[in-house]
Amino acid sequence: MTYETVSSFAQSWGLVYLVILFAGALVYALWPGAQKKFDDAAHIPFKEDR
């Protein structure tokens, strides 16, 4: 394996990997069941210390 081969493989499949990872994160963030979890996390700074 040469550097050019490894570099070409990493550039092409690395892009595919990052696109899939981004799509997964987007689906996770926009999933309807996750809304309550994100709303609870958004209000953490406003909770009073006890």
C-alpha cells in the first residue's frame, strides 16, 4: 500500500463516514421522542440550587 492509495481511500470513505455520522446526529436531534430530554437539558441553568 502506498501513501496515495491510503490517502485516496481515507478521503473518499472518510467523507462517506462523516456524512452518515452527520445524518445520524440529525435524526437523533430531530426525533420526536427526544424533545422532552432536550427541553429538560435546556432548562438546567434555570433550576435553583438547593
